[in-house]
Amino acid sequence: MVNWGVLDFAGGTAVHINSGVAALAAALMLGKRKGYPQVAMPPHNLGFTLVGAGLLWVGWFGFNVGSGLAANEGAGVVMLATMVAACAGIVGWLLTETVMHGRPTALGAASGALAGLVGITPACAFVGPLGALVIGVLTGAICFFAVTRLKQALGYDDSLDVFGLHGVGGMVGAVLTGVFAAPSLGGYVEGVSPIGQALVQLKGVAFTFVYCFVVSWAILGAIKLTVGLRASREEEEQGLDLAEHNERAYNL
């Protein structure tokens, strides 16, 4: 896709859209968990969720900044864009959540930060602070609807919302990279126009989506026909900690 002129600094297509689309294929092939969506299945430990989100946030600086393989002025640009987008992702998610559900949540803050980080990944070396801010806010808001509306509308069971956050967030970030990479909007890529580059980015997103879905579906189908994909209903009822590993996360 580099030959097409697609901009992707740290893996928005190769990592996030790829993983999100693969998760969608897996969710469709595996089917829903027993009881879903009639039975509530909230996070089992919100405190651990927030700790994990914080660790992920710190690690993302290595992911984005480290993609430049240098400690220079460019690394500072990437670090600033990454931080701004993550914070803006929280704002975008929580504002949308407050409007739609009446209150913000800690889980929403963690999800918004992740959405902003995903959205800025392809753009972090190409956009200025304003571009990072807009990408973060829009990715947070759009991912909220992907997680809370799109999943229900399409009827798939993505327990960790990999497609809603990584897949959708990666696609939004990839397209917006083309918009805000233009110098006229504070970007650092000379010779590109917002509309023209956005269309190039959209072409890359479409190719990645189709390729990853087809290949993932083929691999999952081969596994299903050989060793199998899904645990039995009895093992699912018992819990995979016990069924697969004979241990418990908590002993009360």
C-alpha cells in the first residue's frame, strides 16, 4: 500500500484494522457466548481494567515513538500527538456517553483513551496537535457508537470490543490521517490535499478490510475443520479457567 501513497506511521492498518477485522471474523464464525445478550456480562474487575488501560497507555509511547527508531525532533512530535489524542479520545467518548446515557463511566474513560490511541497510531508523525485533538475526539465518539450500537445492530458477540475499538478506530484514524496530514490543516506532509489523501487512505482501508477478513475467515475455517474452534457448552458453563487450566482467578 506504500506504493499507493497510503500514510501509516505506526501500524494503523497493519496492526489495528487487521486485528479488528480478524476479531470480527472470529466473532461471526464462533457465534455468541451462552446467554448473550440476555445475560449481563460486565467486566469482572473494573480496577484491573483501569490499571491495564494505564499500562497500555504508557506502552503506547514505545509503540508509536519507537516506530521512528530515533530519538530526535520527530520523536517529540509523535509523543505529543499520541498524548493529545489519547486525552481527546477520553473527552470524545465521555461526552458522547453522557449525552446518550446520562452519565460518564470509568470503563468509558478507559475505552476512550484506547480509541484515541488507536486513531492516532497511523497519523502520529504526520499531524499537528490540532489534528491529533480532532482525531482523538472523533475516534472516541465514533468508537462509542460502534461498541454500543453497531454491535447490537449486526448481532455479533465481540466480548472485548476488538472490532469496535481497534477495527473501527483504526479505520477512522487512517482516513483522518489523510485529512490532517495536509499542511493547510497543520500537518507535516508536503504536497498532499485533505480530500485527495483521504481518498487514498480510504482505498488502503478497504483493501485491508477485505484482505484481512478473507484470510482470517479461511484460517479460522481450517482450524474449525481440524482441531475445532469452540469449547463445548458444558465447558463454557463451567468456565474455561477450570475446564482448560483447572484453576481459578479468585478463591473466595
